[in-house]
Amino acid sequence: MPRNKGMPANKTSVVWSVRSERDLREIWAYLIETAGSRAADEIVRRVVAATRKLAAHPRSGRSRDEIRKGLRSVSAPPFVVFYHVQDNVVSIIRVIDGRRDLERMPFGDPNE
């Protein structure tokens, strides 16, 4: 689709940490076993869709400074996607089941 003249190009990129990619693979594998491939695929699509929206609206998620300064999250039920924004980069840090005690989850280095 052509861009309107004078509109700035969106230069925000979304990158996944090694840990967040592993989270997503583990979620998919677990759901395949417990809910079947259709449910697993649908939930993974929901998570990926939530992260794609962050490219256009990086600060749209909830601030999670109570967990770590600068941490933000968006919901992709039943999962929560945690991310950090720096400059023009959204770094996906973790994807965690929202029913867990999120404040006790390890988040490690935001660049992992």
C-alpha cells in the first residue's frame, strides 16, 4: 500500500531475545500436547500479532516498573508478552502465562 506523502516511515523494529523465542517454542510444544495443533497455532499467532502491533505503537503496553524499570507488557491471552523499548527497537524479553506469579519470574538480562 502506498504511503501518503509527508508521513514518516515507521522505523521501529521488533526483535526477539533468545529467551523469548524459547518461551514461544515451549508454549507451542506444550499446547500441541494438551490442546492440539489448532489451539497451539492460534495462540502463537495471537502472541505474534500482539508483538507486531508494537512496531507501530511501542509504548502502548502497560508499564511494568514494579518488576523491572523500563519493562512493559502487552496481553495475548492467556499469555503476557514482556518487552523493553530503547531508541527505535522493541525487544521482546519473555512470553509468560499470565496466570503465573509474574513478579517472581526470572527476566534476566534484557538483551538475552
